[in-house]
Amino acid sequence: MAGRRRRGPVPLPAALESAHAIYVAELAQAPLSPESRRTYASKVRQYLVWLDSWLHATDAGGDPLSDPAVRDRAVREWRTHLVTVAGLAPASINNALSAVDDLYIRRGMGRAAAQRVDVTAPPPRALDEQAQLCWLRAVEAHPSARDRALAAVPFYAGARIAETVRLDIGDVEIRGTAGLLRIRNHGGSVGTRIREVPVHPKLRDDLRRWLTERADWPGARSTPALFLNHRGSRLTVRGARDIIARIAAAAGQSDAVTAHVLRHTFGTNLVRGGTDLVLVAELLGHARLETTRSYTEPSATDRTEALRLLPEPGGTSRRGARDRRA
């Protein structure tokens, strides 16, 4: 059977295509990560495709790319479309609106007068103790030194997946039983921020093994990248996600483990171990302490465990039994 032809971007009228091209060119000069540039460019194109249809179906009374009043009306209706037609989650809608705001800011028009959708953020999803042990066993059994080190960075250093693949050899400092990892986070308009995270002993051992093996990989001398693909280039975010997904599948945790979950597990372990929130925020690279506070919110497991403390007829509560054991 013939393979499917890959669909290209939806064509736009010349004026909108030009607006998008100018925006993409400006993004290329912005202090953003490649992932952020691609995401913003994609979401803005989606908006422009919708805008083309909206202009054909509506008497807009002006140009939404130059008239602030028409802009505000268009963006509010775009938001309604995302809610009622596209059915996106609130966080996805707000991300799309942020991209459109960025478009208008770069055009010198400022943000549109369109309120964000209320988001009730759940606590970050983290692995419970049993799931963590299962994951760590699967990592330990994995044959690739590169993949074991890669999987250890989000779990033991709290790095985002993009930060993990962005690491260079010079960002790893290991001396005897001590070590330091310099993690770079592209902070948008505030530029690149670097945080230093102490290297956990298990991560230190995994990195040492990988650095020894890396010396014999193709391209090892031509790039400073810590994690390489088999062609000798820097490993991509997609490649790193695929590696973690394969280990998760081997552990029977395909639906439970991602790099993001491993990072949240790192933060949750620290918070529940009594680490000061300011220090956890620093180690995770959170710009706002409120983001870190979400790690203190009770999980579904916490709520279930709390209810098990209630007494049953003819028996005792788990609290009473626990007190007697003490």
C-alpha cells in the first residue's frame, strides 16, 4: 500500500502569509528556545487560518492586523472558537492566546483585550514510591549507558527534557564523590538562566559511565553536546522522549512515565521530604514560588490514604492501630 502523502501547512492569502513570514523572521531573532519558536509559529499560523475564514464570514469593519478594536473582537471570537468548536483544555487555550498576543506585540499593537480562560491546575503528577522503584529498576536494566544517564537527569536533577538535551560536556563537573550540573533554561525575554544542581551519587555514576563510552561515539570530538544520537549530532527533544518512552514500556509504565513526570517526581520527593520551598524552586528553575507551592497540594493517593484512617463498625481506625503499634 502506498504511503500517505504528508500534508503541508494550510495555504493563506498573500497578506496573511506575509504577516506570518514576518512574524517567523522576528521569532528567529528572539531569545527563545527552538521549541518555543516552533510552537509560537504554529499557533499563530492556526490563528491566521481561522482569521481568514472569520473575515470571509464576518463584516469585521477593519483589518484585525492593524486595527486594535477589530483585533480585540477577533481574538475574543478566536477564544470562543477554541472553547466551543476545537474543545481545547483551558491551558491549551491560554497558550494559544499567548502566542497571538506575541504576534500583536511584535506588530507594535500590544496585547488583545481578551481574558484568559480560568484554569484550575491540578497538582503536578508524580510517581508514587512503588512506581519509582519500578522505573529505577527498568533504567538499571537498560543496556545503553547513554540512555541510563539521560533517564537519570530529570529524576535526580529535576531538569526539563529540553534542558536535558541542551546540556554540554562542560556543564558536568564531577570531582571524586562530589559533582555539579549546570542547567541552562532559556527564559524568553529575560535571556538564558543557569542554575547549578548538585549531582546525586546515582546520577554521578551514570554520567561517568556515559562520558567514558561517549568518547568512542561518532562525532564525539566535533560537538560539545553531552547526549549524542547515533549520527554524532546532539540528541533532540523528540529523540530523548522516545528513549524515555522505550524504558517506560519495558517497565510496563507506558502511560505513567514521561520526562515531565520524572521532573515532578524529583520536586515532589524534595517537598515531601521537608526541603525548603525556596530551595526546591531554585533547584527546579521555577521563576515563581507559587509554581513550587503546587507540589504541596494533596494528590489522589493522599486523599485515599486519608479516608482509610476512618473507623469501621466493629473495628478500629488505622490511626488507632498505628498508635497502638507505636
